[in-house]
Amino acid sequence: MSDARGKLIIAPISAAAPGALYQQIVDGLKREISEGRLAAGTALPSFRGLAEELLVSVITVKRAYEELERDGIIYRRQGLGTFVADKAVNRSREAKSAHARELLRQAIREATEAGLSQQQILELLKSLMPKERSTTHG
């Protein structure tokens, strides 16, 4: 657990960025959880605390927390606060995986419509994959 309890490090949210403000908060928290920066049981800031930190309304944070709670990623305990759920990492990764599958389906459809063969699509995908480093530290 972090000693900076309640201090989240999520990308700044902006009305100019794509997606609703509450969705940017949802996505940011899911990313922090799936990448292991917010462990199960970690206390999250109050609605008001996070709203002040992100410079958004309390209603925006409340809506984001409600969606995350509905998805089983966080839970609330009356009088204690809001916490990362035990199964949050798996649920967050499952959601990201489903989203990635949908994006890949769209990409394959676009590539097929552009006249690329299956082999060309696979080669394109392979060329875009990050290269694994052969050494642990460069």
C-alpha cells in the first residue's frame, strides 16, 4: 500500500479530452488498478477529496465511483470509505481485454475493407507490437 493514502496519480482529466469527465476518472482508476498501482483494499479518496484534486464536481466523482462499484471494482462501507475490491485487478483486466478485442475487431474490419489479406494484417499487427528487450536493464 502507498503511504500517500488517498492520493491518486491518474492522468489529468479535461473537458477537451475525449470522453465524459466521469468516464476519464473511471478509465484512470481502472488503469491504476490493472497496472498494480492500486492494490486490493486500498482506500480511495472521498467524493469531495477527489473532486477537489481533479477540479471537477462531486457529482462527477460520485458517478464514476457508482459505475466502478456496479462493475465490482470498488466497494463502499458506510462510515469507513471507498476501497479497491479484492477482485478489482481481474475485473479491470477483463474489461480492458474485452475493449482491446473490440478495437482489434474494428481494426481487422478496416484492414479487410482496405484490401489487406489475413497474412498482411498479421504482419502489420506484428510490426506494431512492442519489441521485447533481450536484457533486463539497458
